[in-house]
Amino acid sequence: MCERVDSLSAQASVAASLLISFLKDAGYRFITPTPATHLRVNGRAESQRAETLADAFGWNRPFAGGLIPNPLLQSLKEEGLVVEAAAGLKSIFRVSTLDDDLLLHSSFPTIAQDAVFFGPDTYRFARAIKCHLKDRPVLGRALDLGCGSGAGGVALARSSMCKELMFSDINEAALRVAALNAGFASLGRVATVRSNLFANIEGMFDLIVSNPPYLNDPLERAYRHGGGELGSGLSIRIAKEATDRLTPGGSLVMYTGSPIVRGVDRLRHAIEENFAGRDLRWAYEEIDPDVFGEELETAAYKHVDRIAAVVLTATRREGL
């Protein structure tokens, strides 16, 4: 059994770091598409084997040994990070570009219960964080809640001077990968905490960012299943619990998805009820009207018009 990306040993972490350095020096870039697009592109006759680094470590196609230097290849093979496949060698993870950073995440397809997600939602999430921080470049304590690959925390650190940054997730695999990615990005010391939302997290924060799963996933994969009738359970909980952990003037930035049922935004309705009477300034924006349209073919979404990508920002008023 090969070593999985979610259980990297110290030696495997070194090998992964060497690969990231090599890819950076080679000018590597890969923008991760949706799983549906990934499947379609890899299904083409000309896409069966890797010809470039992006083919091998982005599109996750089988590749020949000469694609990377032999000492690096041997190191990756010894640590189980590259394995023998039917059509050649194959990486057990992918590497994606977020601005100038390269971030590690799970191989394609992401079918494991503890897969570490990265995709179009990640880019929208990072953009929302950067937009929010244009007017707040200095932070004391910040948290990437449900961090996954750690992309939100990396975007936060790139956009602000943050004195203390914490990554948390219920998924141990995600915490290991997020810690690696923080190292690749040279973020300095980042605390990692395994926690079901705030169960193991203490104190207050100047900024909390979160990109929770928001679908009703029959397999209940940690990175995808949001709970509740239509996948909004975690988003609703985070809106409530995170705003209780904000310092005066502190903010929550949450990127998530909402089911629109007969013209009604179910998530927004729940948040309006939750925030009623609370001393918060908040805004809710639909930034993409239609994501994961294929979910509408499933039984859980048979009455849903569409799934919208949304950004919630909520700030605790000063002087409280």
C-alpha cells in the first residue's frame, strides 16, 4: 500500500517540498477546474498520458520517468508519493496555482472520505478574502476555519500583516496538507488544531475565514457534505458560532453555496433569522448564480431551482 498524501511522514514531506521547489523553478502553473471539466478533459484521446509537468501534477495523468530529474523521482517513489500505474507513473496528489503560490491537494478523482479539496470554489474564496482585506491590512489573531488545503489562510496571510494565524479542520488529512502548504508559502509559524468547528478552539479572533462544504453528498465526504436538508447545515452553524467569536470590529468572511428553492434563497433566509437583533453589520452577495448544476439531477435536489455561490461578511460592531 502506497503512502497517501494525508499521512505524509517527515521524509515524505521533505520529498514533497523538493518537488514544489522544482516546480516553482520550472515556472509550473495549473489552475484546477471543476471535477466535471477535469473528467471531460482527461477523457480525450490525446489526454491519456502526461507530456508536461502540468499534465502529471495538475491533470494527474500517468507520466514517464524522464519528466522530472531522476534523484527527485526516486525520492518521490521511495516515499510513495509517486506510484506505478497501468500506463506509467502517477502522482498521488495534485499541485495547483493560487496567485504565486503552489498548493498541494488530493489526487483526482477526490473520492476518499477525507480527500483534501481544491477547485474553482477555492479561487472564489481567496478572492473574497483579498477583497475584504483591502481596507484592513493589519490583523491580530486570525483563523481559517475548516481549512482544507489551507488556501484561505495563505490568501489571508498574503493580503495582511497577521500576527497569529490558526488553521483548523475536523479532517486530520487536511491539517497535514495545510501545514505543508503553509510551509511551502513560507508563512512562518502557523498553529493547527483538529476541531469540529469551535469545539477545541479558544479565544476571540479579528478575522475568521471559512469555505464550508455546502452540498448534500450521499457519500458524506468531509470536504463536500454540508449536512442539513440541502447541505446548508454547516454554513448556518458557522454563521452563528463564528460571529460569537469575533473581537469588537472583527469580521467573518464565509464563502459557501446556497440552494435556491422556488426563487427563495434558503441560506440567506436562515442567516437573516439568526442575525436578527444581533449587533452585527453584515452583507450577503450572490457571486455566481449557478454552480454544481449536475446536483439538480439527484433526488435530494429535485425541487431546487439552482445552487448559488455566495459570500457572507459579518462584522461585530465596535465598542461592545
